[in-house]
Amino acid sequence: MAAEPRPASPAPLIALRGVTKTYGSGPTAFQALKGVDLDVTPGDFVAVMGASGSGKSTTMNILGCLDVPSSGSFTFKGVRVEGLDRDQRALLRRRYLGFVFQGFNLLARTTALENVELPLLYRGDARKVRHDAAMAALDQVGLAPWWDHTPAELSGGQQQRVAIARAIVTSPAVLLADEPTGNLDSERSVEIMELLTQLNRDSGITILMVTHEPDMAAYANTIVMFKDGLVESIETGRRRQ
């Protein structure tokens, strides 16, 4: 009896091939990336690790369409991103990417709701559409009752939840998180990682997270280790149960 064919692996959502990045020129040039190859499948949770200067932040900037490779290819949903102009990259960023930062980056004098509405305001959505979507995002991160609080009236963990709500309010395909627990204590860090895991599992958002903390990386399914501008190793199937 013939063996059943194996299901085909999903096409990569993100593919980097031979990506290099050089800053400066001549004798002072610095090669931050030296030929990075990386695939990210839809729905994965990837932790990106490595020492300072290893290339992980440069790679994340390229993946976030905040920078472009010096050479090599970056494909997102089948589109060669390095061939897009600045406006096209900005459109891709607004439509498909969400960002979470270590420092929260919330506007101090505006409410949680208004902070979450910002990406929709920039997109030109109507007021009611913005309000309803922002409230739904706050509810998704467990902060709907605090919608009218300013950042000063919220704890660090709550502020990061607002930042996550702002990142997911546009229903992005990919969430890029840069040290999302770096400013939090251990208890709040676990809360944020459990929230990210839930969003990844229940909403299917692909997550790429830079972290220096092995305990936080243990929540990811895939761990990518950078060293000296290259991917040193990739481990999969590591998600904490």
C-alpha cells in the first residue's frame, strides 16, 4: 500500500536570502549583516537572540521596513520588498505590521483609547470605526475598563498592554516586538508573554520578538540565534507548554 503523501509545508510569510547590510563606506564601513538566510512561516512565534552587535536589531529593522538591505532579497507575502519605494514600504508597514517597543512609546497626555486609535487615525478611518476597533483591542488585552486612563495612571504592565493593543488594532499579519518585557518585573513579564502567546495561538498573528532573556524566549516556538552578522542557529518546536 502506497504511503500517503506528506502535506506540503506552508510557503514562508517572510524569506530573507543572502541579506547584507553595510553602514558607511571605505575604510570606516561596517558590515552589520553578512548574508542572512531566514524563513518565517505564517503563525510562528520567533524569538530573535544574540549579543549586542550580532545583527539581530538590523535584521528586525529590515523586517519592519524601517531599513533596506545593501544586497540580497527580502520577500514578504511573495512581494520583493527591496524593490519597493519608500511610500510602498510605508504602506506595507501600515497594512501588515504591528510594533511593540521596550519603552511602550505611549503619548503621555492621551487616554489608553486614544493611544490605541492612533494607527487608525493615521490610516484615515472614521471616528466610530476607530473607537469600536480600539475598544475591541483593549478588551482583547484585558484593559477595556481602563480605556479612559492616561499612561501615568497605569502600571508598567498595563502600559505595555495598551502598546500591544495599539499594535494589533489594525489586525496585522506580523507583530514585531523589541524587548517587550525589558522594562517590566518578572511577574509582569510573564503576564505579557502569556498575552503574546495567546494572541499568537488564538488570533494567528505571526510574532517576531527580540529578547536577551532565555526565560522569555522559552515562550516562542522558534529561536533564532545571531552571531557576527549571521544566523548562527535555528531551533524549532520549543514552545513552553
